[in-house]
Amino acid sequence: MAEAKGTIYLSVEKFVLDRWGEDALTSCLERMEPDDKVVLNDVLAMGWYPLEPVIRFHRIVDTTLGSGDLQLVEEIGKYSAEWQLNAFHRFLLKVKDPRWMIDKAGQVWDRFHRTGRWEVEAPDDHTVAGRLYDFEVADECFCRRETGWFHRAAELTGGEGVTVYKPKCRARGDDWCEWVGKFV
């Protein structure tokens, strides 16, 4: 079972609270299966939790408050990047670039996830590619969250005109997941 730090769940909870308030959060949590509710009750930022209930919560938020097409999950990923990279860190990030940020994110992956390893390359000054290998979860919902996270992280490090696409995905049957970001 894949495990992740509580910050993964707490960021989506905070996203819902900030955008729609307590009633919307309660409504989403009420749609969870009882076992998942137990897991998500009293999550601590630095605790380790099974990732699957967190992903199911993302899907519930997307279908309850969004259009069910996982676009809202990408917004959650963007929000998460903004939340995790607070104002002080954002100031420091302005002196770096998106290639540096994605490389650093790959290096600290194991601080937030118990499985998976990253390889990052920057084929040119305006492109960065990250490949996630050996991650226990193969779920489009999780991948869409990561797409949003990388997109916003690239913007926070000065990338303009950011686009992120995913040429390979384990949820589509590939052996690994790959994100490619382009920016000005």
C-alpha cells in the first residue's frame, strides 16, 4: 500500500475550506466510505497515511464541487504547490528557475512518499522532464494533481507561458509516468 505524508490530504482539505467553506468539506467527507473516513480523521501534516483514501477524496471533491473531469484536481495540485511553497520560499524561488524546482522536488520526493523515484532532465533552457518510476499508485487522479503541482511550481520559479503535458502514464499502461514542462 502506498503511503504519503499528511500534507497531501491537508492541502486538498484546505483548498475546499478556502474556496467553498466548512459545509462543502463536510459534504465531501460524508460521501467517503467509513474506512476512508477513519483514515482521514485527524490527519497530521508529518504523519504517514495510506494514499488511496486521499486519492478517493480528491475524486469526491472533483465530482461534488467540480465537473467530474479531474480538472478541479489539477487546481488542487496548483493550490498545493502554492500552499507548500509559502511566501518566504517563493521569494527565494524567484532567483531559481523551473528546471531547478522540478529537480529539487524530485530529490525530496521520498520525504512525502514511501514509494517511487524520480529522474529529471532539462533537455534545453525552456524544458524540463520528470519521470516517476516504481510508484505503487497508477491512478489518473493522482497524476492530474501532480500535473497541477508542477505547473504552479514552474510558475512560482519564474516560468511564464507554462505548459505541462504527460506523454507517459502508468494509468494508461506505460511502465512509468512522465511529465514534460515547457516555459518561457
